[in-house]
Amino acid sequence: MKMSYREALRQAMREALITDPRVFLMGEDVGKYGGTYAVSKGFIEEFGSERIRDTPLSELGFVGAGIGAALGGMRPIVEVMTVNFSLLALDQIVNTAAAMRHMSGGQFNVPVVIRMATGAGRQVAAQHSHSLEGWYAHIPGIRVLAPATVADARGMLAPALADPDPVIIFEHAQLYNMEDDIVPAAACDIRFAAVRRKGTDVSLFAYSGCLPKAMDAAQRLAEEGIDAEVIDLRVLRPLDIESIAASVRKTHRAVVVDEGWKTGSLSAEIMACIMEHAFYDLDAPLARVCSAEVPIPYARHMEEAALPQPHTIAAAAKQLMGKT
């Protein structure tokens, strides 16, 4: 059965609302408007305004309210319209939610799920387009997920809601219309990366909106006789270091693809992990493909030039293979 990424998210939330009375959704435009990306369309009619709560335009306020509700025994799903706007709630997420278990000596948990759109490619300019997942992956006390497939969009929410600690789910805005066949719903194991394509020559590590690009690059490489393995990181904190190292031990080469900027990036952390755990298995220097070190441009051709693309990923892999 074909299903869109958007519908997979919607079904996962609807199931959570039906099965657990503690679950409720809150955020800007999630109710009457049906969500900025139409993920919660029809929810307010089905579940009512007590459980589908439109909030004021104050991320600091409503994210804090969600954290308070989680401390009080609820299971809130807090939707932040875009990752750029989540910066207004950093104090609540980093200083309160992430630190509460530690600061309370294990007496309090904050079982809140925070969903937010991320990424570029839609011509909405710099204040709505950045990929800041690496910022959140830096913080102890939270789990960071980045579903890049329809199946993961459907299956990650249930285990996230069951987690006693805060979970942030990043949904790349370019993926909402993506469709794929999906088997009957099954919860994902949100501890591990996933091998999306097996290969023997080079490992392509990607996540979120860059996964389809990495898959495209792997197909291009196959046409030139290069067998690329594609690893969907999907769990950005804690990183599944063993799966990363296992792939490098098999292929002996690695390209890390990250829509974030290179400087201080998640790609740098992944490369450091490879050096720590699989250095002697490498047959070539590590490579990475990231966004240009500029605010994301508005103009279509400039935006595309600033972002990782299949041909730039393939070119990096070919260079490692000595086939430039």
C-alpha cells in the first residue's frame, strides 16, 4: 500500500491519540488550520480542542507548557513549525527538559516529544531553511531522531512517546510528499542506524533529506562500477557508532553527507567516531559533503548550489576510489 510521509506521520499521531488518553498535540496552527504541513488535518474535529491545542506564537511559552505537562504525567507532542523557530525555545529544551532528570537526581522525567520541520530546498530563505539537528545532537539528556523513510515516519513516534526522556523528531520538509509502499504499522527500534543499500566499495552515511540524495548517488556510482553502501543514520543522538564502524570495516572508505554546515557539524562528529573506531580499516581519507558556509539562499539556483546534491556526493565517492 502506498502512503506519503505526511500521512505516515498523521497515522502515527492519530493512533497515539486514540490509544493513550495522556497524549495530546500542541503547537502553532495544529488545530483549525490542520498543521503547517497538513499533518494534523482533521484532528481537531475528531479529538477536540482539549487534545489538539492551537498555541500563541511563542515557542518559549508553549514548549515550556509541554514540558510542564510531561512532568505532570501527560505525554505531549509539541509541534514547532520549523527548526529555526525552535531557537526561541532553546532555554526550555536545553536547560530544562534535557537536564531535569540529572538535576533532580533521577526523581523527575520529561517524556515530551518535540516535532519540527527542518531543511532547505523549498525557496523559503534563510530564516526557514537551516538544518540545526547537530546542535541538538550535542546535548546530553535528549534523544534525536531523523526519519527519512515513510516507514520510519510511521514507526518512530510510538517508541518516542514511550521514552521517559525528551525526544526530538526532525522531519525534513522536502520529504512530506514522498510516497512509498508500507507494510502494516510496526514500531521502529530507535537505537540503531539502518542499512538502506548494501555495498562493498564505499560507505555513504546520510540522514533525513539527504538520504534520497545518497541513494540517488549510489545508483549513479553503480552505473560506473562502484558499489556503494548507504547507511541511514536516523538516530542522531545517541549515534549508533557500531553500525557506522561496521560499514567502514567492510568498505574501507566513507563519505559523510550532512545538510548542516561543515564547521562544528554532525558530520565532523561522525568522522571523528570513524577515526576512533575504524581508523586502521580505512584505505582512503574520509570525505564529507555539506552545505555551503552561507545562510541558505532564496533563489532556486543558488539554493540548489548551496546544498548537497547527488552529483556532488557521487563525485566525492569517486575521488576516494581514484576515479575522478
